Amino acid sequence: MTQSESGSMAMERRTQARIDLKIPVELTLPGQDAPVRAVTRDLSWGGALLHLTEPLPNDLETLILSLPWRRGKSIRAQAQLLRARPHEGGYLAAVRFISLSPRSQSRLERLLKMLYPSDSATGAGGKNALFRELEVTVSDTEELRRKLLQILEGRYTVTVFESYQVGQSISLSITGTFDLPSIRLRARVSDVRKSEVKGFDWAELYTLSLEFEHPSNTIRAFVDLVLNRLSDTEDESSTFSHLEGAPDWLRSVAAATVRSGAGTRSAEAAGGGEARSRLESEFPEAIARLVAGWGNVADFDMVFKSLVLSRNDLPGAWSREAWEELELLQSVHDRAYGVSANRRSLLKGGRL
């Protein structure tokens, strides 16, 4: 393990709560079909400590870790091997998560919060927080567009009032005002520099460079949809007015939140006792995409097809309840906004 990796692991232990947890997991190694079985010793937002009976290959750099979720589903994360050593007749391996799909990220957060139910688990940044959260506020469409274009390139820079550690994994929230959407992404600090800004001589400022810990195709799909919607909208004050008529729960999903005042909450945050659809509880990223295309026949048709046919970050099969809700939403959209010409000519009775 390099000195930078050792420092990164020590930093992660200081800034993220590490939860003692022993559950069986599977590791998929490059070039191997059969999974390697292991048991977690602890789990955090940033990674895990694993116990194995057999050593890992000496040249191993990355692997896929699968944690059990529920009903045969799993949390899958691409992970980097940081260190491994013999321990009690087996081996200990420390891994750091470097890429998760939106669904796996959502499941990981829910699992950690269930295991660590405390006020400090909300990401405020204290030593007992599950993760550190950085919130950036945008006030107009052009500012949001500039930030989205940065994110599309895979990097993002921001100036803040407090220092972060290089290698630290954080939650980045870009929060829109005046009905602009909010975006939440998993990011890693790749560089920290002291900055000087005119008018802020009284404060210590730092410029962070962030890289994202999601598959690039997932980020591109979402950013492209939001950019297209911003480009098509002439009235900035009603950028997402096309959501009028959509079900209430469809408007309140994290990663595509439409703000309507201080009382707006994400669907997950509002989950205590409120009714949740199967789509909302099992496939939040699917709803985020539907929100982005709602109200535009061509956009919605494209999003719906990608949900049904995608083999990347979304499942190839849906539960019966989720599929029925997906069909219902398509029917509601068809009645409210019409059917695309492509569907009218090719699939008269189909769902696509």
C-alpha cells in the first residue's frame, strides 16, 4: 500500500463512521467467473474491511463487491483494494468504493442509516457522521447549466470556506432555487488548494477539485436529459413547469428534486409513515429519469425506452407491481400529452 493510500484510509476513518458488521459478501475479480466469498468486518460510506479464507491475487487492483440487499437484490460497488494482510488463519482486505450506480448508492445509504440511526448520521461532517456533505446553491438556469457541463466532463471545482482531505469521499448536493432541480452525486476530492477571492480577505478559502464515483454513462444520461430540458425552456422562471399534472410523489425524488419552498423534502426523507409507491421505493433513479422527461412526448418516450431496454445501471426485469406502476405512468402521460409518432406507427398496442 502506498503512503497516499495509507493516509487516505486513515482520513476516511476519521471523517466517516465505520460500523461493525459481519455479513457474507461476494467479490468478483477480473478474469474470474466464480465469485470469491468473504465476510465484512466493518462497513462505511467509503469502503469496507473484509475477512477472507484465501489470499487475493498480488496484482489485484479493483474488484466488484456485492452486498446482499433484499429479495435477491444486492448492493454492487466497484472497489479498489488498498491493503491486505494475514489475520487469524485467514486474510484481512481493506477496500475503498470507487463507483456505484445510483440505485446501489441509495441502498448503501439506507443500509448505513438503518445500522447507525443517529442525528450524526446525516452527513453534517462531524467525526461520527456517516459521510460529509457539501451543498452548493444555484440561483438561475445559466449557473446550473455551467455546473452541469462541468459535471459532464467528469470533474467539478468549487470554492469553500473549510478544507477537505484529498481522497475524501463526500456527498455533493447542487441545490436549485426558484423551481430549479437539485442534484445529488457521490464525489471524491482529488485536489485541494488555498484560494484568495476579492472581498473575502477575512476568510480562509479553499478550491476543491472533485471527481465522481458513479458510472460515467449514468452521469451522462441524467445530465443530458436535464441540459436538453433547460435548452428547450424559454421561461427560466418555469423551467420545470412541465411537471404540472404529475403525481405528487413523482416530484419529490432525491437527485431530481423540484423545490417549491422550504417545506420540500425528498421522498426518502419523507418516508416516515407516508405511502410510497413500489417504483419510488425500489427504483428511485427510474423516477428521476421520468421526472426529467415528463411533459415532453419525445423526451418521455426516450426515457421510457431506456428504462425498459437498458442493461447498464437499471434492471432488465421489473417486479409486477413496479411494472404496473410504470405502465400507469405511461398511460397518464399519454392521456395528458399525447403519444409519440414512433409509437403510433410501430407499436399500436404495446407499452413502448
